[in-house]
Amino acid sequence: MKKLTLLLIVICVVFISSCQLSRADRLVQNEAVYSDKVYAAWLGKFIGLIAGQPTEGWGRELIEQKARAIDFYPITGYMPENFDSPHTNFLLGNFEGSPPNDDTDLMLTSLIALRQHGTDLTAQDIAETWLKYVPNACTAERVALHNFQNDIWPPQSASIDNPYQEMIGAQMRADIWGMIAPGIPVLAADYAYRDASISHTGNGIYGAQFIAALVSSAMVESDINKIIQTALKTIPYDCAYAEAVRDAVAWHNKYVAWQSAWEQLDKKWGFLKNGKRDDIFTDEKYISNKEFYMWNDTKWVYADVNGAAVAMALLYGEGDFTKSVCLAVMIGYDNDCNAGTVGAVLGAINGTQAIDESWKVPLLDTYHTTLNQSEKQIKISDIALETAKYGLKVVKTSSARR
């Protein structure tokens, strides 16, 4: 009986993988459509990051209060120039092209790793690319980079002296793996695992796998619920991250207004175990005012609460690009990362035609990077074309192995 059960499981896995590859094959057969989806996913990422950066880390109430003060609530686009924020270079009218952002710089580093090591790249390959091209980073990424500099490599680089292992850093850079494995979420999650394992563990890795699978599924599916459920299958059912996402789905099913769902989300996932939103780490070596630990222990940067926020914005956004991205901003927490992810998902679903010109024009098809390379201004369309090139290779190779 056990042998029969095992055989059935194997047959189901093979069948599901075959179905996924068929959808992926059909997508890339129309190279123009696939390339447009990749371009739109990159555009959505840049757009969401800029939209959310002025209010990064703020609570929902503060965002609403300051937006209402300039008669810009609900939020419907980039934050205006008169919005009260310390991040003035992300306000509409103050940027020409996308300003630098660690999310997209690290995604661009992954693209460089693909360029230099091919689509069979390893965690070690990605780590070595970071060491060469990434000048600085925050939280888990900063610790991992320091570990690389001291000849500590993955997976040890993610756990040694790293109190930020389950924060959002791996999740915020995972979108590219969904772009290069379109319609193959299990493979997208595998790529995300390789990447995330250099700086994160546990829910930090699960968040990256979920987001990569989310974008991958969005390349071939338009139903938000199905996309979320598909992505959830790539991570352990009993992990906190999966529970947070399932909660967001359940609250969406229960409440008409997103604010009511947010109240439940914040009550359960918006606080540390000690009931605080912000605290210092209890381990003395992480509170000694060393450079790497100055960010302390802040709940709004954890992967689980932000995974739930992404799911909530997608569900209440109902497939509309502007509505979804702006909801991700208004929900709060690490909302530049979340709005960027939501933008990437909606771009993957609907392509560039569904993104209003008011979002696209200020980008000037340009990204200003801080990576250690001679080219500091890069065309977003060129980034997308190279990404799609690797995606075509990944699907072709996966189909040949079927």
C-alpha cells in the first residue's frame, strides 16, 4: 500500500510539472508577449518601489494622516512633491528615471550573476557576484556581505552573526526568479532558494520562494487567488509565512473593506512576541552599537507580515495595477518592497498596456544604479530584454529535460 501511495505521489508530481512546462512553453512561443510581460514586471517593480519609498516603515494611520493633509488620500499615484517625507528624491517631480534602490540593485546583481555563470548558477556564484558588485547593504544583506569579505560563504553566511535571517531582504529581491522561470513556480522557488540561502534562513527563505513562485505563476495566470494558492504550494504548509498569507486570504473572504482586514493583520502579525513593534536584540553581541546591528529588531521588516500585506493588496486590488500598488503603499510596513512586488505581479499578469502612462513616463526607461560597475544609468527595457533571454533558455532547457 505504501509503495502504491508513493507511486501515485510521483505520478502527480510528474503530471503537475508537465502541465507547468506546457504553460511555460506556450507563453514563450510568443516571444513578444513574454518579453512584454517581463518588461512590465520590471516596470511594476520600479514603480512600486518609488511609490512606497516616501512612507517606508510607516504605520497605516500615519500614512493616511499625512496623505490627507495634502488631499491625496486614497493614494492614487506617486507621492506629490508637497508630501511630508524625508525621502524627497522619491516624490513626483524630484526624480528623472528610477532612483537607486537596494531591492532592484540586488535583482540587477542576480542578472549579472546569470550573465557570468549561466542559468545553472549556484548560491556560491551569487555570493561571489555580490562581493564584486554590491558596495553596501542593510540588515541581513549587510551581515552576509561582511561574511563574504571574511571568507564565510553560503549557507553559513546566512546564519553566522546574523539576527536578521527572517526579515524581508530575500523576499524583496526574488521577483527576477519568477521572471526567468515563467509558469514554472517550483523552479522559480528553487532559484529563489539558492539566492535567499546566502543571507537568510527559515521564513526569510520561504518568503523569497513564495514571491518568486507568485511572479512565475502570474506570467501564465490572471486569477489572483489561484496565483497565491499556487505560490503557497512551494513552501512548507506549517511555516509562519504560509500561515500569514493564508490569514490574509481568509480575512479578504470575510471583510469587504481592506481596512477591516488590515486590523486583523496588524493585530496578529504587526508585533514582536513581546508585544512591541520595535526592540533591541536580547543577545548582547547584537546591541553593542556595531555597524551591522544598528537596525535592531523591527517587526515591520520581517518577511511574514509583509507577505500577508502583499497578498492583501493583490486580493483587494482585484487585478487593477494602480489600485493594487497603491493599496500596498497604504497598508504600510515595508511598503516600498511590497508595492514593488505587487507591481511586478500585476505587470507579469497584464503586460505594459495595463500600466498607465502617468506611472511609466517619469521613469524615462532608466534606472540609476549604485552597483560597482562603470555603467550607472541603465535602460529598464535593456534589463528586461536580458532577463527574458535567460527565461527563454530556462524554459527550453526545462522542456528538453522533461
